[in-house]
Amino acid sequence: MPPVRLSLLMRPRCLALFLLFLLLIGLVALVSDRHWDERLRFWFKQQQVSVAEQQASIWLPGYRAVLRGKPVQGLEHDELSGLTYSAASNTLFSVTGNNPQLIELSLGGEVLRRIQLSGFSNPEGVEMLSDGRLAIIDERKRSMTTFKLDKLALSLDALDYPSFDLGFAKAGNKGFEGIAWDSRHQRVLLGKERSPLGLFSLPFPGEEGAAGTVQSVVSGQLFLRDISSLTYDARTDHTLVLSDESRLLLELDAQGEPVSFISLSLGMNGLRGGIQQAEGVTMDGVGNIYIVGEPNLFYVLSKAPAVRQPDNG
């Protein structure tokens, strides 16, 4: 009888240890899948960055939300994706997927114009190129179409303009979503959502289509689960990478190495409710950051003025 009793006493303890072991395995897998360990290591590294290095970069920790989740009116049945800034008009452009449209927005998130898109299947990204041209990437068709937009245009047909096959024929719904114009190096930067997740480049597309081929961009550890949008800052030669699944905005330097990041989660950086599904990011000429997130919510982040140090003299 005593051995039996000992066995009965040991079973609950062994079961508890086994369940604890499974819990630890699950926790480690979750941390690895969401890159929380890499993010934490980089956060500590970020704390050591000098003021001079911060001033030479975009430096995302210096930003705070000044407009939080403003609903974009008039798009109740459409979902905004991608975002770009036009210096010529001082406005923003985004696209919608289910009912393909090019949407022009004010810097305050008001709809100024809706351009119906024909010949597009699933537009996911839009970017202002040089010479006033816009580029739209269609994730389902794996293509990029470039065109000049008339100030009064209310419709546009992809068949009337040059397009370029971006490859990855088997990508399905995991193709290119991010696009940014690198004015310094005269190239288009592309962000592939996943499988494989990564950054790619394409030489500037001319009037007759794009020259060259899509090439992989060597980058450091991105610690992101996906890429939903990109934007490029010519002042610093740095790129911002948006991830909706990681709820993160990441700054990369010219070599593709992480420089800074901010969380887009609840309560962080002035985002009281967080950004649930961030789908587009861009910057204007003075460094303000604009983000659109589903369901058609509009955000603006601005950098706080630098605090002047007291004069010791």
C-alpha cells in the first residue's frame, strides 16, 4: 500500500511539472515567433544611441501621436492600403483593394478626390515617384503600374500605362505590399509581406516600363512578422518599415540595419488605443509621419521640439 500511495502523490506533481514544461515551451515559441526577444535586445541597444546619432536619423522614439484614429469619412465600404505624400500638391494618396480606387487625402485625413481604378485586381501600395509620376503595386497581379495623374482625373485604366512584372508567381496573397521611392539612388524599394519577408529594389521605371530586375536588398535583422508599407526619407537616406502584425514602425539606415523603432500598441507614443492594423505609412517634407490603419483610421505622428540645454557659460 505505501508504494501505491506514493505513486498517487507523485502523479499530480508530475502532471503539474509536465504542464509547466509545456507552458514554458509554448512561451518560448511565442516569444520567438513574435520576435519579442530580439526587440528587447534592440531596445536596450537603442538606449545607448548618442544625441548626435539621433539627430542624424529620423529617430522614431522622439515622435508622439498628435492625431489619433480619425475616421476617414466616405469610405465605409472600402479599406485604405498604402500611403504616399505628394510635395507638388501637399496632399496624400492611398489605394483601396476590394473596390479599386486611388484616394487623395488632405494632411488632416479628409477625402479630397476619389479616382476609380480599372484593370487593377488588388492594389496594395502607392508611391509618388520623380517627375510627378505615381506607382501602384497590385499584389494579386504581382505588378507595378506607373502613370502621371491629371489634376482633374476621376478614373484611370491600368491598360493605358506601362506596368512591370515583379515576379514571385507563387506568392499569392503574400506578395509585395510596401513601396517607397529612393530619390538618392533613383530606385523603387519594395517590401514583400512574407514567405519570404524582405526588402527588394527596382531601378527607376522609365516611360516605356521598368529597366532591370527586382533585386534583394541586404538588410539586418528586421524582427518583424510582416511588412505592410514602406516610406523613404531623403534627408537621412533612411527607410521606415511598417508591420501591422508586429504593430511596429522600424527605421533602417542606408545599409539596411535597424536604427530605431516605436511600438504602435495600446498606450505607446501617445497612441491611446494603439493602431490595430496599420496598412500605410509616409512622411511629409518636414518629417511628420502619417499612418492609415483599418478600418480607415488616420494617424499623424510629429517629433517634439528639441529641448534646448542651458548655457553653461
